[in-house]
Amino acid sequence: MSGDGQAYGQPGGDGTHTEVETITETKNEGGYTVTYETYVKKTYDSTGNLVSTYSEGPYVTESTQNITKETDPVQADTSLKQDTLEGEVARVVGIYTYNISLETEVYALLNAQRASNALSSLTWSDTAYMIAQLRAADMAGYDTSDSDLPTYGTLASMMAEYSITSSCAGENVWKCTEHSADDIHTRFQALESARTTRMNNEATEYAIAIVEKNGYYYICEVIL
């Protein structure tokens, strides 16, 4: 946080003296550099004693997102966003590390679980995987587990953007330290909302993407 100010004075007809100061303060808040201005008016009598103080603000005058090489993920430049999933995957996915063997294990555990519940197996979907890859990358790039992502928004909005339809689309996300496939499967099955999505009898397609970054797994599974 930093601040400074500038002031100017104005004499009054009754011998008083008014001083107006603009105080500027800059703070880092939630990934943004925010500049505030506060207006302070002080009135002094003819002998220099402070008579009154009046202030307005602080008001936000500028707000700029902090973008650095360390914190700015490649997908952040949305002017380069591609019109197709394949193009967007080519633009983004290459800089992230995916745990493919773990993804495969979770997929197998889910289908085994569905079989034990007398449900049909889910087919691995390249389209669902591309969606999951991009969403897991966005999670890792922005260090978030929010389902409304900075670059791609919600799953529904992302599917609409890329003209993908499904009557039973759903996703489960999780940011965690390193865990086994069994841990990941068990965790999703333990959550009622996630279990309902995974055990949907109408679902036919599935994919899961797991990005490794800084000792964390950023997990996104997509069911279509």
C-alpha cells in the first residue's frame, strides 16, 4: 500500500483560510492494484487554528489487474482465444503437466462403481477431455477451484461458446494436494452433488483431467 497527496489553499473573505487536499492511496486487493482518492477540506481561522474538517471518499479512481510472468496464465489473453476446442487446446494445454495415468485410474474406478450400481459404463470422450483439460488448466493457472472460471466461465457457458450440447452435462472439480486415484474417486462419491452427477443414468460420456502444479492437483471431470 502506498499513498501521497496534494493540497492547495484559498483565503476566505472573513479572514479564514481553507485548505483542500487530495489524498491518493494505492492498495493491492484480490489481484488488482486499486487507486483511491479522498478529498479533505480543512478550514482555519485568521490566527491559524483549525476550525473544521470535511472529507469525501475514498473513491476508486483506477483498478488494474496485476499481470506478471509468474501469475499470468497463457489463456489470460482472451484476444487469442480460439474458435474451436482443438485450437484452444493447442494454444493452452502444452504448458501444463497432466497426470494421465491417474486420470485413467479414476476413470476405471468410476466405471467399476457404476457397474456395481447396475449402471452402464461411460465412454471416454475426446470432446469432454478437451473441455476438462482447459478447465483444469484454468484452475491451475489462477489457483482456483471455483466452477465459474476466469477464462472459461461455467461449464454451461463454455459448452455454449463451443456449440456443444448435452442433456445431462455436469462437472466435478477439486483442488487438493497429491492423492491416489482411490482418494479422488472416494472423495467425489462422498459428495452428494458429485455422486449424483457421476451416477446419472442418462450420462454416456466422460473425461477427467488432472493438472499438477506446485504440489497440487487441479482436477476437473466432465460428464456428458
